[in-house]
Amino acid sequence: MKFGKMLRDALRSLFRKPVTVEYLTKPGRMVPVSERFRGRLTYDRDACIGCLLCVRVCPSGVIASTEDMKVAFNISRCILCGQCAEICPKEAIKLSTQFEIITGNKNGLILK
Amino acid sequence: MTAERDVEREVEVEYTRLRIPFGPIHPALKEPVLLRVSVRGEEVVDVDMALGHVHRGIELLAEGRNLIQTLYLIERICGICSHSHTTCFIQALEEIGGITPSKRALYLRTLIFEMERIHSHLLLLGVIAYEIGFDTLFMFTWHVREKILDLFEKITGNRIHHAMNTIGGVRWDLTPRMVEEIDAYMREVEKSVKYIHNVFMDGTVEKRVCGLGVLSYDDAVKLCVVGPTARGSGVDIDVRRDHPYAAYDELKRDFSVVVERGCDVYARTEVRILEIFESINIIRAILDRLPDGPIRPKENVFRLMRGIPEGEAISLVEAPRGELLYFVKTDGSGGLKRLKVRTPTFSNLIGLKPMLIGCEIADVPVIVASIDPCLSCTNRLIVIDQERGESNVIDVDSLRHRVRRRWMRQ
Ligand code: SF4
Ligand code: SF4
């Protein structure tokens, strides 16, 4: 009976290494992510020329222009689509592979 | 005549007739639904549906945004078929703007599309297994699915919201290593799905779901259900074959449309299992014949967006759950005048009524799951005893106990 076969598999998996992995919060000990993974933004303020293209394409209103003709990011709103990094002519915005964005301090999520 | 009616009324008083609100909240959906199920004893006698809960107003939101912003917004309509939504939208834009994506871009779009179909169908098979109380199979199915999500992350950078489409092409290309990985995974998934199919054909599962939730061919045609729900009732429709889009025109000979005539939950499940094999065939054909060339136009998206004139278009794709329709009307300056989305679940929900009437209350979850509604259903039900005006809450777990008890009986 096939049902029994499934039961056998279920029993066997009791002795196998678990498929799920422990969530480790220490940096460097986390589950590896792929190269293309879109994580927390990084911003190179010196490279930015203030063209404001990124402000106009961002779908969730993360980016605002600042007085000195640069931009600032409110990362808590970011949906990690990567459109800003794609459109930036100077590659001033990049998406890192860091996926832990949560902090206890909201100001830590403002990127300038 | 009057005497007959009196007899009927007597019966109704004798049995407590309950109305059970089933639903509605599930935030990941465009169409959360509330089913008011009236039961007499254990039997469902009537179903009433109410739509419109947690209406997120995405269509209106889109009208205040430019086209690029809308692209990422509509991807959030659904977490399972996000690629179907963007493809459908982008196709409409490309038609208005007269932009033809390269062959390679179309093939890559199709590739992600079929991978999405596999992961969506695997998800549903797991849900059905769970609803009939077969947790081992549920875990097994989702374990297979997990790997395809990792593959998505490798190709596009995100497991769920791939952000693959862009105006005139796709954003990420395949590297030779990825091609190998997809190929290896396809072999694995084929083996696993054969196994899952085998288990689903087992007598115990068959007994549980055969003859359950019957939607006859005539009803399916009359109610205009779409996708695997329709194909499980013998209606031979599939947008991929009937109105080919993306690269499906050239892949026509590499897949066939799966149609089952069982009309019940089992048939709909079987359609999905067999469709996974068809998707594997399509993916293999794509990897075999992937054309060379650029994946997107050289201009940046902003300029492309500006170039899209005022106009309107309708676009159709076959999402994992059925036919998905977009109506797009642009305003000529990079914005939208109107966006209308008709998702497959919207068409399929209406088919629930004939399916549910006459079934037992313990069967409601599995029947609702069998149309693969984009709703993870109820967290709890409120049972209102109309005779006494009492209401008590049945949570899903105790409903599942009933399900299991019933299964044990068989
Ligand atoms: S990744 Fe997307 S949401 Fe985040 S800042 Fe860039 S454009 Fe905006
Ligand atoms: S697109 Fe790049 S260069 Fe232009 S404002 Fe944004 S960060 Fe600066």
C-alpha cells in the first residue's frame, strides 16, 4: 500500500538530519543567500549627482531629496525591488545581501 | 401543496439550521471572500458569498502612480502568481507602446512563468493534503516546493516577488550555471511529483476526495470558471494554447492541455499534478532552445515609460489558477488613466456554490481549497445557532478534527 510507503518515509525522516535550519542571528553565521539577493540598500553619497531619477521611480516613496541636492532613504518603507539601483546613472545605490533590516531604533533606518 | 410545504417547515424546525460565516480575512489576496454556509445537521444546504473584504484599492492606487511604480505595486496583488500579474500588465504596456521584447526575453519570461506554475501547484497539493488530514504528504510537497523558491532567489534575487519583468524585456539573465541547476532541479521535481502522484492515487486519498465537490461540465461552462477548475470539469480551455503569448507560440508542440472529466476535487487535483509534468516539459524545451540576444532594450526604463503613448489594451495570461485579465489605459505622460484586473479566483469562486451544496460541513475546507482560491481561508468560524440565538466559535483545528474523524470512519 502506497500509504504505508509514505509512513515508512515519515518514520525514516525521524532519523534524518532536519531539513529546516536554525536561524542564527550572529552575522557571518547565517544561511547563505544568493549573489543576486536584494537586501538592505547602501548609498554612496559622494557618487550621487542629484539627478533624482531614483525618487521618481521608487514605488513606495522611500527616497526624498535633501537640500544639498542629494537623497535620503527611509529604509523601513523599502520593498527591495531594486529599481532605484537599476536606474541610477552613477551606481550610487546598491542592494547588499544583508537581509536583517530590523533595528530597535527607527532612526537607524534613515540612510543618508 | 400547502400540506407539503408544512411538512417541509416541520423538518426545518426539527433540525437546527446553522449559518456559518466562512472567511473573510486574508491579507495576501485581492479577493478575500466570506462564505455564509447554511447547514442542516452536517449537510450544506445553501451558500452565500460576499466579496469586497479587505479591498486594498490597488486599482485606484495605480492611477496615482507612474507606470514603473505601478509595475511593482501590482506585483503585490498576489504573492503566489506575482510574475503572472506583471507579465500581463507589461504585455498590455508593450502593446500600447509598440515595443517588441527580444526572443530571449520572452523565453525567460515563460521560464519564470512555468516555474511559478510548478511552485503554485505544489503549494496547492500541499494544502489539499493538509485539509484532508494527511500532514506527511503536506510536508513532503512543501519540501519539494522550497527548493524552487531557492532557485527563484538565485535567478531573480527574491523568492516571491521576483521583479523579473521590465518594460521591453526582463531584468535578469540566466548564467550557464543556473541552466544546469534548473535542469538538475527539474529531474528532482519530476521524481518527487511522480511519488506524490502515486500517493494521491492511493485508495485512502481517493476515497476521501472522489465524488466530492462536483461541478458538472454544464455548470462549469455556464458559470465561466477558468483554469484547472474548468479543466477538471472537462472544459478544454487554456490561454497558453488558445491565445499564445510570450514564447508559448513556439512552444506549442512541447506541452498539451490537461483535461479531466471527473468534475470533483480529485479531478482538479489530478489536473494540477499532470500540469506540473507539462510545465517540466516546457522548461526543458526552453532551456534547450533558449535564443541568444539582449534581454532588454538599451534605453533606460524611464525613457521607455515616457515613450508610451495614450492608449488602451487588454491582455490575457494563463496564471496558475486560470485566466488572468488586465485592462490598461495609459494617459500618454507615463501615468495610468485606468487599470482593471480580473483575477482567476474571481471567476472561480462562483463555481463554489454548486460544489458545496449537498456536501458535508467537514468537506467545506477541502472543496474550497480545491479551486485553489488565493485565500488561506478561515482561521476560525462562527457558528450561529439561529434557533437559540447563540453563537460559538469553532476554530479551524476543531473543524479539522471533524475532518479526521470522518476520514477514520472511511
Ligand atoms: S529598492 Fe525599490 S522600494 Fe526600495 S528604495 Fe529602491 S526603488 Fe524604492
Ligand atoms: S539616481 Fe543615483 S545619482 Fe540620481 S539622485 Fe538617485 S542616487 Fe543620486
